[in-house]
Amino acid sequence: MTVYNFSAGPAVLPKPVLELAQKEMLDYRESGMSVMELSHRSSEFDEIIKSAESRLRELMAIPDNYKVLFLQGGASLQFSMIPLNLAQKKKKAYYVVGGSWGKKAYTEAVKLSKTIDFQPELLASSEDSVFNHIPTFDASTIDKDAAYVHLTTNNTIEGTTVYELPDTNGVPIVADMSSNILAVRYNVADFGLIYAGAQKNIGPAGVTIVIVREDLLNDEPVLSSMLDYRIQSDNDSLYNTPPTYGIYMARLVFDYVASLGGVDAMETRNVEKANLLYDFIDQSEFYSNPVSVKADRSICNIPFVTPTDELDKLFNKEALAHEFKNIKGHRSVGGMRASIYNAFPLEGVEALVAFMKAFEEKNKG
Ligand SMILES: *Cc1c(COP(=O)(O)O)cnc(C)c1O
């Protein structure tokens, strides 16, 4: 039986990318070395990181006045780096909390505000309704002089997405795009800063992409050089040893996405995959999707439940036996979650729907 990996991250990678990496594993392009063995200062690696950046620039149409950084520490370290770097002059920052990751970002900001002069403010939250929709707010309540408005474009755990960016009264938007970067088209110029852990739509865990508008880079040094966007940028992400193999894999994935037609083509495929599953769930009286506002539904992460916890448990057990890996919902929300990022094949969604149909027939009672 074919294995389908529904993991939310680290997630499935494109097979052709893994095959190419395998082919180049022992001898990277006649260097006689594996990519893992190359110096990060070598000409071979210089070509890898530069082409990774230029491919990403093409794919996302990143304007020239934005820097692209390849960092470490995951999306979670950005929860601290963003206020440390961006709130140097302007002290206020707003948080729109539409899911558990956004809440973590806000919680880290509050923690940091006890140590540095910085005022994070909760602008909107949908926590009261277990994050079942994207919260809205009135832009006129935003102080024009604030450093940024932070939001999460795709709430990985709850399965909601910001498709239309909100009016922020001219204040730059800082976005955690970890789970839908390269899966949904956004206009980079609408953001002050975008960040994403690689392990969902880009490559293996270990690389964090940061895309930041140059004028937002910090003027003063921050706490530590490793946490300093200006230093990372001045050193072209080579201030210290970067995650070289992860950057190489990201480059291969970028090439692969480009070969399929880029982000617009990925989005079209992702919509097709997601609709297949949503249409099935919507016509069923057995399954339901917890998102209350249809327009907010994610095309990357699709949570769903059966009528009871017992049946959810049984579903997860039987799905696993059926070689559907990692479809169990996040421990905080339960149920099931199908993460169907760029590399997840349409056939996997078709197989899931067939399995769901059969399970419903057997258990609808
Ligand atoms: C997975 C995820 C994170 C956490 O990423 P790490 O790289 O593990 O720190 C943060 N935000 C979102 C939206 C995510 O999906």
C-alpha cells in the first residue's frame, strides 16, 4: 500500500527532489564531496545559497528593496527576533491572534516586554471561539506610529487562512507564513516582513526564511549578533555556519516549484485538492470541519471530526493501518487534520476521501 504522509511538519517532500538529492548525495556535481561536507565558504556552496535566493525571489516576486535571509531557530525564534529588531524606535506593536501559533508569538512578545522597552498589544483574537475563524478589527484603532502588526497567514493547527490582508492604518504587516508560503499567492510588497520555518512547504527542518524590507532593518545592534537582522543581512546569512544541507534542499524544492509553473500553479493545484476534501465533508452528515467562516478555510491544513471522540479515535487507528500517516489532529484540538501542502499528491486526497466514505458507511450507525 502507498504511504501518504499528512504531517503538518516536518512534512512530505516532492519525490523528484528526494531522488535528485539521493543522486547527488555522495558526489555533488563532480566536487567529489557531499553537500554536507562542503565548506559554507566554498564556491560550490556560494552558488547553492545564491541560486536558492534568486529562485525564491522569482517565485515570490520579491522586490529589490527586500532582503532574503536564511536563518536558524525555527519560526519560533522569530517570535523574539521580530520585536528585538523592529521595535527599536517605535515601541508599540499589535498582534492579531487567529490561532495557537499567533498566540505563542504574542506570548513571547509579552515576555520580552518585561526586559526591553516595548509594548505589545493584542489587537484581535478569536480564542473565545477556539480560533474557528480569522478575527477582525477596526483599523482606526491602530496607532499609525506603531512598529508593526503581526499576524499568521495560515493557522496550521486550526485550519484557517488570511487571504485578504487587513487594513492596518499604514502600519507594516509582519507575517508568520510558515504553513502557506509558496502555497498561496501573496504580494510581498504588502508586508514589512515575512518569515517561515522551512519544514512545511519548503524543505527539511532547520532553515528559517526571513524576507524583510530594508528600511525596517534595525539601526542599533541588538542583544546578540545571531539575533541581529542587520548583521545577518550584511553577512549574506553567513555570519556563522548556516544549515547548509537544508538550504540546498530548499533550493531543489524552489527549482521544483518553478518547474511546475510557480506559486500560481501550486495554488491552483492546492485549491483543487482542498475542494475535493471540503466538498466531501460538506455533503456528509457524518464528518464536519470546525471552521465557522467558509471564506477563512485553509487549503493547506484541513481539520475534521466525526460525530464522537470514540469514532475519531477509531478513525485515526484505522487510517494508520491504511498507511495514512500523521493524520491525527494536533494534541490541542483532537480529531483529524489533513495537511496537504504543495508536495502532497492529489491521489492522496482521493485515497483519503475513498477511505472516509467507507468508514462513514461502516460506522454511521
Ligand atoms: C510550525 C509553525 C510554527 C513553529 O515553527 P518552528 O519552526 O517549529 O519554530 C510557527 N508558526 C506556524 C504558523 C507554524 O505552522
